[in-house]
Amino acid sequence: MLQLIAPTIDLHCSWLEAHHEWGLGLHEDGFGLEPSDEVESPEGFAAWVALLTGTSGAKAAGAEHGCRYRWIVEGDRVEGGIALRHGRGEHVPEFGHIGYGIRPSSRGRGLATWALGRMLDEARALGLDRVLLVCEVGNLGSVGTIERNGGVLEGVRDTAHGPARRYWIEL
């Protein structure tokens, strides 16, 4: 059964499997992982999860922008991550309100479409009336995910990472 859950230290091994599946240098949308985050050791992973969930006593990752992180989990297997940026930080115009990623071996099963639908419910509950989603022009899987959830193409813009499609979803 699929679930969207808050990050937890209980899934360290499963999360690491997903993380390693992406490989070095590849980008894992939705996890909130920064290059300086140490996640291999139980202590480093616990500190990172505490930052994501705001339980560390320190400023939570993304807190200045208002960000909620969720993991896409099936049984005890971490399938991917999704993040909802609900503040007014500078990341929203460049990356959108919602970013997500599915581990390579689990793509093509509709997991991102399902997770995006659940995260749109969270955005609605926070009082957002529409959300921006941004994806690379050639990322046809993400294009389909966004369009299946009601995304309407605003256009294509050049970004620091290359041209990106910008979609709006009315809530």
C-alpha cells in the first residue's frame, strides 16, 4: 500500500537504497538533500531527518521558505520523495511549489502522479489557490505527471539548469 509519510529515521536503510540507486552526481528531487548533508551514518541521517521535519531545535531545512517534505513509501520501501514549498522564498519561481523524484527502478508505475495528487491536497489545506510546477523540457514522465494532475502549461523559460516547462495547477 502506498503512503506519503514525513521523513523518519526508521527507514534509513531503505532510504539509502533509493539514494544509491540514483548514483553519484544525480539529482534527487523531493528529498531536500544538500551536497553537505551526511546521510550514510545513522547519526548523520538522524540529524538530517530532524532538520527536514523541524525537530532538531535548529532552523529546519527549507523553513525560511516554508517547505514540507514527504517520502513516497510502499510497505517498508522508500520509492521517492516530494516537497511542497509553500512560502515565498526565491526557490518557488525557479523550481516551483512542488518538486518530486521517483527512484529509477520504480518509475513508470504512476507513483509520482499519485504522490502529486496527495501533495496538492496538502497545498489546498494550507490555503494555496494554485501551485507552480517546473520540469525540464525533455522530462516527458514529469510532463505527463503534471498534466494528469491538471497542469496547464504557462510556457518554457531558460533557467540556470537549461530550458524548463512551467505549469500551473489551480486548486
